[in-house]
Amino acid sequence: MTADGAARDAALRNLVERALGWADEHDGIMPIVAAGDPVLRTPADTFDGQLEDALLCRLIDSMRATMKAAPGVGLAAPQVGIPLRLAVLEDSAPVDPDVALARERTPLPFRVIVNPSYTAIGAREASFYEGCLSVPGYQAVVNRSAAIRLQGFDERGEVLDEEVTGWPARIVAHETDHLDGILYLDRAETRSLATHQAVAGLWDQPSPEHAAGALGFRLGSGRRG
Ligand code: ZN
């Protein structure tokens, strides 16, 4: 390792210790960075052991607590100000059966993805409203691949190479995008942009078909109705 590399790793550890120190005084919860902060627009660093196991474990625990408290179904390290390719995911899918069916929203047990990447499998897309803890107050429709190949590692360094479909694929793609400095708004149908109140009041149908007609935006190909 170069002297530069050692200094960078020390700075990163320092950043993590500070974030965790803050969390220790706030019920284990870290503050979530909002859009406009460059950390959300900068590709995160590959994780290559910069944090020792115990520190990584504490960071993951605190990210999980922060995600649950928000509440959210995914949280990427840059969202708590840590520029590392690491994200936590968990979705108990507490939605009504019609919504769950239309959105293929199957439960996603808690998991950690490290240095993830994804590629589309097939051409089918799914178009649904999604939101982001770093863009509070709003949602927008994003056309995403209905099935993806996820590659990377888990928190123990085990290789991941699997097909992920439906809503879990959306979560994996959204969180992995964060690690590349991409926000969901970059991929959204911007005419669909709506406040949480508007979505709850007008566009809470299983699919955003009515919203597309009324607001004038495009739904992806092959979407299940
Ligand atoms: Zn997000």
C-alpha cells in the first residue's frame, strides 16, 4: 500500500468512527445525507478491507438501524456520508396483496451487498413509483429492468452472482446506482414527479397507469398491468 493509500484508509476509518460516534448518541441512528451533497454524486470506493471486521460490522448494524428507523427498504453507505461500495437492504413487503402482485413485491430478507454491480436480464421492464431517503418528500416513476443479474460480495466476502426479480431487483438497482453517484431521479420519468401526499391521494393504484395518462409520461415496455 502506498502512503497515499494508507492516509486515505485512515481518513475513511476516521469518517466511519465519527458517524458511529454520532449514532451512539442518537439511538444508533446516523443522519441521512440529502440530495445536493457531492457524496451522493461521486462514485464510491471499492471496499477492499479498509475497515477491519469489527468496524465494518458496527457500520452495517448502524446502517440497518438507520434504514429501519427512516423507514426505508435500502440504504447505501454514501447516504450516511461514507463513500464505500456497500449497501443494506430489507423489505418485509407490507402492502396489500393486489399491490404486491402487480409490483412483484416479494419479501426481501435483510442482506448486505458489497461492491455490487448489476446487468439487465431480458428486455422486460417494470414501471412504478419509487422514492429515496435522500430525496425526502417526493416519488417518481422509474422504468427498470424486471430482472437483473446481481454480482458482488456479501459482508463476509462470499461471492454473489444471482438473478434478482421484481421489487427486490428494483431495490438492488436503486441502491447499487447510489454507489455509482446516480440518484433515481436521473432515471425517472420526470413528469411523474409527485409528493408523497399526491401519490397517497391520487396514485396509490397497484400500477401507475392512471398517473401516466393524467400527468403525461411514458411507461416502460412489457410492464405487467
Ligand atoms: Zn435512494
